[in-house]
Amino acid sequence: MPSELHKSRAIAALKNAFIADALAMPVHWYYNPADILKDFPGGIQQFEDAPSFHPSSIMSLHSTSEGGRSKASKHEKKNIVGDVILKGKRQYWTGANQHYHQGMKAGENTLNAHCARVLLNVSAPHYQQAAFLDEYIKLLCADKPAHPDTYAESYHRGFFANLVAGKPADKCGAVTHDTASIGGLVTIGPLALTCALKGDDLSDIQNLCRSHLYLTHPSDALGVVCDYYVELLYRLLYRTDESPQDILEDIALRGNHLSLAKLVAKNKSDIEIVGRQFSPACYISDAWPSVLYFAYRYVENGKKALTANANVGGDNVHRGFVLGTLVGLIEGAPIRDMFEQLTDTEALEHEIQQACKYEE
């Protein structure tokens, strides 16, 4: 049964997830780690503003009318970006070297983290799929921006293209080349942990999380990883004698045929692992083992895990949210000084506390 120990672990997990998101935001999708060191001497060690110039940006190649990249079409398509979502922010999608999170300030959270906040708010007292969809649509379609971000991942654009085309909200999940991406797991951690604190069985939580995942990310490959992620969260939350490293090793061996112990024993740099052995991009096939690697290697230092993740670049924001959830569960306490520096600390504190209530 849930206890104060389990509640404190879950709260730490959620707080660290938002920390990791904001920490990586300024160098999100930097694909050359040397550019990170150039823009931030010594690397990312604290919250920073997003630079206006992004050396690796391909913002202008992304479609603003659907998921995926822009492509030639004989038919004029409705602009999703600017007209339906991200109202007033269409101008940030043109021209070279636009930062994905243009104008965002140190300690602010990205769009997917704000979607995780929606999940937290509809999880008290119990998650309802329809309520999540309603609040998700309100967040993204607000006339007055309800979040500071200027970028929406492919899945958001595909979802709203389908919604505008008349599909029911629970059937709007779009399939593109990057549906099976780490960003799909951002709302899974909050959902799995709040259900676990209510005493739900692991298999029931896995089924619910898959159903929730498919609302926006209809991918069986991602669904398999989602099952492993939920199991990992559950076992880390309720662990007694089993060490976090043993749990991580078991999940990696069963899910990826990967020995984290052997990988770390090679004593390679983080960039050699996440950058060469595994792509730092969003695709789940490499992003998931990268998360497990950071959690295992820095099992005794959560802050170091999050800064290491930020400084290899790529999709470090969404990897970071998932990783932050894991290191919070492992350490059982948030990186308190950093949480207090988040822009929305007070609101997040309230939302996390409300979502993590449990019946004794």
C-alpha cells in the first residue's frame, strides 16, 4: 500500500522532471555538443535563457499545417501553427537558425511539460481521458498564450490537423516518421505515478498508460517501451531491498538486450555513448536506452545525470523529463534549490501535491 515514503518519492520524481525540462531547454536540439560549450562556456550547469540564434535549427523545415516535415502539395492546407495552436507565434517558424523555444527565459518549461501539468490537473482525484483531451485542446488553442513556448512537436501538429478535419478528439493521434519518440512518454510518468499512489495494479496502470499514449502517439513500438517505462517507475517507487541499479539493469536487459553495467564499465564519455553509440535524436529506439544509461551511470547524483543529459544535446528536453522522473524516484528528494528557481514553482508545487494525494 502507498505510504509517505512512496508519496515523497513520487513528488521528487515529478519536481525533478520539470527541472530537467527547463535545464535542457536552451540547448534543445543542439546536435553538436561543441556548440553548447561555445554558447555556454563550461556547458549547461544552471537554468539559462534560450539564445535567439540556434546553430542546428531546422524549424523552417517543419510543416506548419500537419505533423512531420514540410512537403509540396497541390492543395492549400490550413495553417495549424499560428491559426489553431501557437497563436501569434507563426513568425518563429520561418528563416534560418530560429531557436525552437524563442524568447523563453531561464526556468521556464516547454510545451510538453505544460501538457504534463494538464495531466496532473486531471488526475485529481482520478484521471479521465475526456477531461485530459478537453484541457489539452484548451491549452494549445488558447487565444492568449497559456504557455511560453514557440514550438510544437510533430504530434501536436498532426493531432490538431486531424481535429480541424473533423475527427473526434480521441481519434486524432497522427502517425508520422517520428511518432515513436521520447516526447510521447512525457505525460506517462505523471499518469503512472499518480495511479500507483492510488494503489492500482501494475498491469492496470500499463493498460491505462498505453490507452493514454495512443491518444497522441499511436505507435505499437512506443507502446512496448511505455510498458517497460511504467514497470520501471512502479518498481523504483515501491522498491525495498532491490537496488535502483539492479532494477535499471533488468529493464535494459529485457527490453533492449543491453547490459548497462557492461556499457558503463567501458568508461567512455557521455558523448561517445549518447551521440555515437546511440543517436541523441528523439527516436525511441535510441532515446530510451540513453535515458537508462544516464540514470544508471549517475545513480548516486541526480543533478549530474540531468546536466550530463542536457550537455549531449539532441532531444535532451524530452529525454530529460523522463530521466528526471527516474532520478527523483531513485533519490527520493528533489533538487530543491533548482525547483525553487523554476518560473512556475508555486503553481507546480500545488499541482504536484494535489495529484499525489493518496488514501491511507
